[in-house]
Amino acid sequence: MTSRTPDNSPESARTADSARAGRLLDRPLPPGYRAEWARHFAGARVQAGEADAPADTVLIFRLGGEWLALPADLVTEITEPRRSHSLPHRRDRLVRGIVNVRGELLVKIALAELLGIEGQEPAASQGTAFARLVVIGRADRRVAFHADEVHGLHRHGPEALRALPVTVDKNAARFASAVLDWDGRAVGRLDGAGLLDAVDRSLA
Amino acid sequence: MSTPDLSQFSMLDLFRAELETQSQALTGGLLALERDPTSATHLEAAMRAAHSLKGSARIIELMPAVRVAHAMEEILVAAQHGTLRLTRGHIDALLGGVDLLALIADPATEADGAAVTAQIDGFLAALAAAEAGGTAGETAELAEAGAPPSAPVSTVASAVSASQASEAFGRDLPAGETGGGERMIRITAQSMTRLLGLAGESLIEARRLRPFADSLTRLRRQHGALAKALDAVRASLPPGTEDGPTAQALALARGTLEQGRHQLEERLAELDALDRRSTDLANRLYGETLASRMRPFEDGVRAYARRVRDLAHALGKSARLDIVGGSTGIDRDILDQLDAPLGHLLRNAIDHGLETPERRRAAGKPEEGVIRLEARHHAGLLQIIVADDGGGIDLPELRRAVVARRLIDEAGAAALSEAELLEFLFLPGFSMKETVSDVSGRGVGLDAVQSMVRQVRGTVRVAARPGEGTSFLLELPLTLSVIRTLLVEIGGEPYALPLAGIARTLKLPRAQVETLEGRPHVGFGDQRLGLVTAHELLGQGEARAQGDELCLVVIGAGTGSYGLVVDDFLGERELVVRPLDPRLGKIKDISAAALMEDGAPVLIVDMDDLLRSADKLASAGALRGPQGPRASAPANRRKRVLVVDDSLTVRELERKLLEHHGYEVGVAVDGMDGWNAVRSEAYDLMVTDVDMPRMDGIELVTLMRRDARLRALPVMIVSYKDREEDRRRGLDAGADYYLTKGSFHDETLIQAVTDLIGPAAG
């Protein structure tokens, strides 16, 4: 409360608060404040100008304990998970069945299986994570997979990409093409065309 | 066109078909010329179209059309020679000419000859006016354009048109031509599928409104209960406090609640209306989308008229085709698949059915035979009749043929009814003709027709009247896209069994199941029905062991029937058939998929496949029935090796070597084949080549190393490549052993195999 009159009625407290708020907002700017912001905005501008190479948009999602990114132009739909129907006589663990997306029956695959991601416990994620069904591919070569969490689209320049760790790079059958810095995490950026080709092959 | 006989009609049909294409070219050219009046290519295209139309019109003696086309051609030729510059007025008049041609070709306007002539005169006048508006000095041209069409049509022109005409006859006429019906448009199969998907989805979404409205109705009931509770509270207030603050607060609450109830009531009524409207709309949309798969019958069969005529001539007969019910709608898929069987039946009718002209004359019939091709909808089925007015089928002769071919003894043949006797015509290899002709009589006709008709889930019957003709009746489903099925539950998931493949369904007390040699069976009529679980056939989980009753679907016929055990009957459904992703290939026992009312996917079982699977399992002695797995475990199993190599020699060499040492060997012809094999069967070791089509050995090994179950399976690479980096590459991918074919000795291979997995007998 204020140091002036010991008045405890709610009415007068509100007046005092708004007066204080007014004083706070009307206070003179500290020295150098304007210059600091001017530098900030000017700097951002310069950085954007530097990134001459076209920025890339990716979809960032999580499978088990791994965060991954796929080129956004490959993603046709992100929707709630829904009931799928398994296919008889399919012994591979990749094809999980068929699923109805907007009245079309799509093959649902376990992408984690293709990428060799073990069923690790998800790294404790902040807040509530919603599982999603992601549809990727082009025209009649589409396929759906289950993602444990979808962050959304992320735009990045080439400067955000790092080389793969050598253990991944040496793997002849890798799908990751680079590691992407995102929000303090290392996200595996997947090679979309290679992934789709592998999916096509494994469906046969 | 004063004598409207049938041949004239079909010629007019032809002209209309040509007009449809040519007027498109003409209109396109004219529109382009409006922007660029001197473009040589467009002038050429438009002139050519007008010229062709003039030629065609002359062939069928459609003189008004000749006049119009001629006038149009004259203008265009003049423009081509540069003696005339096309103006907007010219283009307007010429476009009017295109419309006029369509009008002339329309059979409806035929009767009204005077009106058409007036219109033509109007057109020519308009053309003249456009001419006058242009530069001077072309009046001579104009006069000629307006003159009666006395100019001889060049022979080249008529020849071109005639060949174009026959082309149009031979090929499937464009969908835009329906013989006087509505205009048709083409649409890709993919967008049709998508349209159907979206329409189905909107129906499913619309159906969700009803449960939602019901849940609101429950909310309304709760409001009612709340109001009652408030009234009870008020009634229990102590006397004298009816006007106190409690009572006032209660009255306020009661009032607010009443308002809430009222609003809810209104919203519910709105929701009800919305539900009705959107469900109705979605239903119509869905129905219309399904119906748009229909094509008029005539579209698919018009080309037969010419074939019938030509074939009859080739056989020294005379025949014409009479198409009845040409506008009857038929599913595109069925129409496509009917082509072969109908062709067969028509050939049969001409060759077997129709008599020679001499015989027909002797029998007092017209020389020209008539073959009627009729389509109609009847009791939810499509009926197609192929009937000839020939001599019918000689039943005594058929009886003799049946006996002569030892299909039945004489006494049996004598006892056969007419219908039963005619059934023999559908037996494979059966023919009544003594001589094999070019056309038919090889005895491969009717059985092929029957099997093709069955493929579209239809039936075919034959009827004959001596001296009056033979008729074949094909009964087909109206559409292939809708199928009637029994929905069952197998391993916790729904499957749809087409009703056509089900003999009957029954529920039996589990106690009635008996076993023989460990195989369960139940009494069914006077036979013992062997049981097989759907789970085992489909490789999907285990049948439910609890419950007092078994749900059985009887499939197959006679002694070859099986009692298919399913978990539950979910009811009968009409499903819209949806193809599965073609990349999956043919899935054993499954024909297609569909969506249920709630949008969940369901698989449609391929009943023929399922029967074969049951036969295969039964003969392999692998059937377990509903009792659960047999207790015996395979003792002393031999070690199994999969050999993957695209070279037959290497593959066989390796196989013989390994088998010689007691291993059981499976083979695969390339990496893809190997990948499939290794996933579907259990192996102890894989021996693979590197360079193979479809999928090479390195990729195969890499895939296996990524698969949780196959990760531990030992892999040996055998390759011609003996460089160190090739070896390194193979081992890097995850192979356990790298052997070069150059050093290919049996000891080396067998030694390596033994090192990896031990001797054959475990």
C-alpha cells in the first residue's frame, strides 16, 4: 500500500494503483534507451539483408525422443490422430494400416521405424503435447504418419544449418541431411525426396 | 432428310459427332482470328474445319448445312488469299453460322424446314452485311457466298470427310457426344475419386450433428431437473420468509434459468433444422457424385452397330443392330468391362443365331436379321439383353451334343429341363458348332462371357424359342462402386464380407464343435463343416476363446465349404468401394477398402482369395481352428538360410551347396524380393549378392539393420567385387561376412555359414 494515508477501502486503493501506473508509464526514458532499440531494429534489418540465400520453411515435429524437420512443401496436411485399420499379411512394422483423411484412404506408416528411432520416452516437453497425423508426399504418392508432437512451421536461413554428426553422416542409409538449430534444440533436417523414395520402396 | 430411315439417322449421328469436334476447332479459330485477323495458322484451321463440315454435310445430303458451311468457307478462303480482311462483323456472322450448323443437325428442327431455311437466309444476309461493312471491291466474293451451293465439292474433300467419319465410328466416341442427350464432360479418375471422398466426408460430418443435438437435449432435461430442484427449495422455505432475500435470490436464479432454457430451446430448434438441411444436402451431394459415374449405355455400344453390319456381311448374312434404352445410365467401370462379353455375344448372335438369308427367306422372315441390344434398370439391377431373331437353339441337337461329349448319360439328358440344358452352353470348351469358324465356335465363347460377367458380380442366362431367336439376359449390379456386405469383427477390427460370397451365417453353441485329427468341425445340414478362424487366414491375432457362441460365416460351395469363425457380426452394410493405395500391390485376401458411417476405414475381403487361402492352409495341415494354437512345438528344426541373388546359376549353386549340408534354403531373386521374404518368414541367415536390380544388397542389409526384429539376423555378402573398398562398404552396411565369388569354394562358403550359425541341425 502507499505510504501516505492508511486508507484500506478498495476504492481508494484502486485510485492509488492507477496513479502509480500512470507515473510508471509517464516516467522519463532512461539515457541510451532509444539508441539501444534503434540499434536493435537496425541490426535485425542488416541480418535479414545478409541472408541472401533463400530461407527454407520446414515442419518441426517430434517422434519419440527426436525432434525432426521436413521441408514444408512436402507436407499436405496435419490433422488429429484417427482410427486406422491394420492390413493383414503385412509383417513389416513400417506399414501400420490405412487411415481416412478427408474421405481418402491413405497408408499410415511408422516413420520412426523407417528412421530407426527406438521407442524412447519423450523428453519431458513443456505444456501439453498433442499427437498429430501428418500427411506428406505429392499427388497420388501420399502417405500419413503419426507424430508425437508437432511444433509447426519454422523458417530458417542456411546459417541455421549444421553438419551432421559423423556417426549419422557415415550411415549409408541416413535420411537426415543436416542439423537445424531451433530454440536451443538440435533438430534433424530430413531429406524429403529421399524419404519419399524409401517410403515408396518399402510399401511395395 | 425427308425420308427418316434408320441409316439416315445414324449418318446424322455421325455428322453431329463430327460437328462437335469441328465446331470446336472452328470456334477456337474464329475467336483467335478476332484478335489476329490475318493469322495464317488460325485461318487455315478454321477454313479446314468449315471445309470438312461442308464435305460431310454433302455426303449425308444435308443441303442446308452445305449452304452454310460453303458460305463460311468462301469467306475464310478469301481472307486467306488476302482479298478480304476479317472484321468483327465477319466473326460474329461466322460464329452465328457455327450455331446454325448445330441447329440444322439437331433432329428436332428437321421437321421445321421452312423456319431453318429462313434462318439460313438470315445468316447469309448477315454475312453479306458484314461484307458490305468491310472494304469495297469484294462484292463479287459476297455474291458468290450468297449464291446457292452449286459449286462442286472436290473429291478430295469428300474422301477426307469419309475417312474421318469412319474413324469417328471406330473409336469410342468422345464423351461430349451423347446422341441428342445432355452435354457430357470428361473428368480425371483421380479428381472423381477425390470428389467422391469429399462428398462422403461431408455426409459423415453432417451425420455428426444429430448426436450433438441429442446431447443438447440431455442438457435441456438437466435444466428441467434444476428448475424442479429450485422449486423444491422455494417450497421448503420456512413460512414467513417468502419475501426475504433468500426467496428473492431464488426467484432471480429461477428467472435466469428460465431464460437459459428458452434460449436453449430456440437454439435446439435451429440446430434441428440445420441438421436436417445439411444431412439432406450432403446426401444429395453424395448421391449425385455417385450417379455422375454413370454414362449412357449408348456411349459404350454405339460402335457395335458398324461391327455387326460388317461381320454379318463377312459371313454372307445381313444384320442390323437395334439399340434399345440407349440413355440408360451405366457405371463407367461396368460399361468398360462389358465390352468384351458383349462383343462375344454379338458375334455369337450373328454366327450361331442368325440364319443364312436363304433360310430366312424360306422361313418367311425378312432377309435382314435384327439383333436387339437392350439395357434397362429392373428391380435395382441393370439388365442387358442381347437378342437375335434367328433360328433359336435346337434343343434336341443340344441334348445330343451334351450326351456325345459324355457330360451326362442319355437318360439324364432326357430328364433335363430346358433351362438346365441351356446351362451346358456355358461350360468351358462346349460348342454346338461342328466346324470352327473365324468368328466363333471354338468353344471358348460363352464360358468366357460368364466368367467376365461374374467378375462384375453379375449373372447371365439364356433363353431360346425355336424359329424365333435366342436371347441372353445379363443381370448386373447398377454400380461397381457400391457393394452389399456383411460387416464382421475380426481381431478387434471391422472387415466387410461381400454378400455374394456368403452361403449363410449362423451362431452356434461352442459345445457343438467337435474335432477330428485335431481339426474342429460342426454339423451343418447333412454335412460336417470344417472350421477355420478368419484370424488365422488373415494373420490377425487370435480368435476369441470366451463366449458361449461361435459366429460362423459359411463360405464356398458344397463339400468345399468352410465355416469361417469371426468374433462378431456387426450387421449388413452397403459400402462404397474405394481402391487401396496401388503402391501396396495386391494384398492377399483383401480386394478393396471402404469407409463406414463414422468415417472409420474398413477392409473388404476378397472371398475367392480367402477360399484359396483356406484350401492352402487346410492342405498344409496348418489349420488350428478356434481352439487356439496346437501344443506341439517344432522339435529339432533345421536351420534356414535365405539366398538372395539375381543370377539363377549362382542362386542354384548356393542353394544346392547349402541343402547338401542339411540347411533348409529359401531363395529370392533380388533385394526387394529378399526384403519381403526375410520379413515374412523366419530365417537364421541371409546370403546375398550386392549388385541386383530394384534393391541392391547394401541397401537390403541397411534396411535389415534398421529393423528391430531383423537387426540380429546374420548376413553374409557374396560378391564378384573383391576390392578392399567394396568389402569395407558391405561390412559398414552391417554384413557379418564378406565373401568374393572369385574365391568361391564350397568349403569356404559352408565354413563361413557354419561359423556364423552353426551346423544345419540345431
